[in-house]
Amino acid sequence: VTLSFCSYIDDSGLGFLSCFKKLMSLRLKALQEITSAGLLSVAVGCKSLSALRLMSCKNVGSVEWLDQSRYDFCCDFLKDLTLARITTEQEIGLCCLLRKCKALENISLYYALGVHDNDMITLAQNNRNLRSISLMLTPQHCEDYVYRTSLTDDSLKAIALWCPMLQSFELTFFGCKPDYPEIGFTQEGLVMLIQSCPIRDLTLSGANIFDDEGMKALSCARFLESLKLVRCIAITDAGVHLLARSPSLINLTLELCDGLTYHGVAEFVRARKLESLTIEKCSRISLKAVQGAAKTVHHTDDCPGFKEWVERCV
């Protein structure tokens, strides 16, 4: 069941879904009248849910529905979880839910306030079959009075240690200034994760901490098949040039990378190893310059990737 922008559906209406004991997939987007109470009734009643996607439901402001210790919220079959713009609290919120989830394969957290390292550590320790993690982070005021993204390398270490099947990893930073350490991760932490897990699909967006040294590590990642770089301002032509050595890379997307030029992708033109090359809104890379770099070349001065991002999390 998918309910999007249904302004007249409130908790009582949503509660009817709890009668469908075999409901397996529920996607709620921008339902402004529902609250934690309505969501709780569905969570308790629908024992067979394997996919839950809660996005931009602004009145779901309480963590009550996440408190497993108080309610019989069964998530034994939950494999796909997406939470966008929700608020959680330490120990009684998301961490409590993730402690009971044992079958998760895909998780997406988009601008979730209050998410901490403990949540990600709990996730990793309890879900060894995780195959995909997507994180969109923005700076917050943390306990140590530092303004930064709330997750640190401790989260990456836990994922690297406990998630041996992780194949897809997306990391998007929004609103992080390049001249101030507002990102809680380090490049060393990211490289450690990439080297520890069999990641085939990697997306880095707004990752100001990732530079040519990080690209050097990517060039040695033996499982990496698809790479997407968006607004990664510390990466230069030299870093992209190194990627041509990557043993498995066949799909490359560069978006909003105005610091890159033809010289960065020239080696791909010579090597002709790529299946697909996508260039979006990179003002210094022309279509003519990348012709022949891959079997399929897509070049645009528009930015459809940004529209996709808005669709996913707003």
C-alpha cells in the first residue's frame, strides 16, 4: 500500500490498515494528519510487514511507536526500512526498533534527527545480512556542543566489522561547509569501510572530506562496479584519473563537479573499459570530450539527479 500526499487521511483512517494482517509493504509519504498513535496501530497490527517507508510525515513527532519495550511491534520479517525526516531519541527511539530487527537487508535514513552512533552500532550487530545502507545527513548540535553530523567513524567501524554482505553504500551530506569540519566522518573511516566490505555500488554526495587520496583507495577496490560522485569539491582530475585503474569499475557518474575537466576522464576515453558514463552539470567537461569513453555516454547540462534527490526525501 502506498499513500502519498493524502491530506484527509488521519489516525482513524490509517488504523483500518491494521486489519490487514498479511500486509507486507507500506509506504507513507507526506501524510500531515497522522501521528505516532496512528502509525503505532499499524505497526502493532501488521505482523507481516517486510517493507516500511515513512517519509515526511511531520506530525509523527513522538518516538512512542518505536518503543519495542512497551508495545508488541513485530518486525521479524522487516527487510526494507526507510525513514525520512523523523525524530528519534537515544535508547528509546530508533535504537530500540533496530535491536529487534534481525532480517533487515536495506535501510535508508534521510535527515533523521537524533540518530547517533549507538543506533548504527545496534543496526550492524543485529543485521548481518545488510546489503544496502543509504544515509543522508545534515549538521546538528551534538552532545559535545559541536555543530556537525551526528554519526562518526564509530558507525563506519561497526558496519565494517558486522556487515560482511554490504554491497551498496550511499552517503549524502547536505548543508556542510567545506571550510569547517561539520562532517563527523573522516576519509580514513570511509576508506576502511570500503576496504572491509564487498561494496559494488558507492555514492558520495557533498563529501568534502574525500579527496584524491580517497580516490586512490577506490582505484584498488576490487568489488566496486558503480561509482557516483556528486559535489565532491576536494576531488581533482588527478583523483579521477586514478579510477581508470579500478579492476571492476564499469559505471561512473559525475554530477555537479565543476572542478573536474576533460583531463580527469581522458584515461577512461583511452581505456574504453566503462559500460556507462554519466556527466551531469559538470561545466568543464563537454560531450565531445567524453565521446567513446563508454559504451553508453549520457551528458546533460541539466541536473536530473537533484530532482531525484528531492523526490526521495522531501
